[in-house]
Amino acid sequence: MTLTSGSIARFSAGILTLVAIAIAGCDKKGSTAGGPGATDPSVKPPHFGEADNTFNLTTSSISVKQGDTVQGSIGIKRGTNFGQDVAIAFKNLPKGISLQSSALEIASGGTDVPFKLIASDDASVGEFTISVVGHPSNGGDATSQITLTVAKKDSFTLSMPFWTTSLKQGETRAFSISISREKKFDQDVTLKFDGLPKGITVEPASAAIKNGETEAKFVLKAVDEAGLGDFRAMVTGHPTKGADASHEFKFSIDKK
């Protein structure tokens, strides 16, 4: 069979239309289009030329810390003939993350809708994929995804003004533990020492760095029979709420 220029043109146009319909059914990875013209294997395939009667949701990645709230927005890209209201729902929210309002909708003619996610103090930490579903009045749903990163809430670190110190058997040496607070962290932190070798003590055995204070002072003591050598111990800071922080310190004991 010989193809005329007219038949080739019609064939090419048909291919382009089918490609357009296929593209309308899938946007970025994990996203699908919705609306009467969307390609959806669970419903009747769209009629020829209906690819414009669709919509896609647009999202962006967001981050939040435990105990904080973050705001974002869900946008919409409308096909030529799509003008419906679209209800928005969230799925697969990680543990400790909640949506401030469950009644979200992009009104006909609207371009986006804001939302707020609330992270509890013990929300799961990590990177998560949240599914967003757009449900129109008529036609198939559209889906998209949000990458949500949840970080530990503002906390603290401990430090010492020296890397190593030394004292002789029977001696004492004063030292301090400093605290560096992240923004919004205003809790008291109780300090505790672990791993001290026999014959070595710290006084006081525990102390608290109060909110507003920058350090706590201690005295390292070695008895006359303390073992000689290099040692390591650990100081742990325990806040009123949240995770502990630890810091290793080194010291050496010399013969008196």
C-alpha cells in the first residue's frame, strides 16, 4: 500500500494525540494526572482529544524539626478544559506528623492551597515520602508526592576547654563542662560521669547546667594509689525532654 502525504499527516497527528494522552496520565515520578481526560486503567479510557481535560498537582520538598510546624502549599496545573474544584488529601504521614486541617481544597480558578504540618516532640526522624491526592468533582484522582525531612528538635552539645589534662596521684584539678545550645533549646541539663577508673572521682558527681548558664564547674581527684596511665571517661547531659548528648574527655595520671 502506498501512503499519500495526507495519510501520513493524519497518521502522525494520531500518534501525537496518543502521546499527549499518555503524557497527561503521568507527570514526574510517582505522580499521575486526574480529571475526566486522565489516563486511568481503573476507569474507562478517555475519548479521543480529551487529554486537555486533566489536571496535575505540583509539590515541593519541605523540612521540619521535632516540635515545630512547617507550612507548604499544593499547586495545580489545569488542562485547557479543566475548571473543577479539587479536594486535597494526604496519605502516608509518618509517625508524629499531623496535618493541621483535613479540609483542604483548591477552588475552581484557584492555583494552590496552603497547608501546615505539625511535628510532635517525638516525631520519627528521617526522610519520608508523603502521597498527596487531588480529588475532582468529576473524573479520576491526581496524585503527587512530597519529600518530608524530619530532623531532631533543637538541642545542645557539650564541650571542655581542653582536649587532655593530667594530674599526679593525690592531686586535684579543676575543670568545667560547657554547653552550646541550639536555637529554642532552653531546658536544664543534668550532667553525669561514667567510665572513671578506680581511684579517680569527680566532684560533684552530678550537676545541672541551668537555663541561661553556659557551664558547670567540677574537680577531678586522684587518690594516692590511683592507677597510672592515660584514661578516657564520658560525661552525659540529660535534658528535661529529648535526647541525651555525650562528650568524651581524656586525662592522664602520673606518679606523685
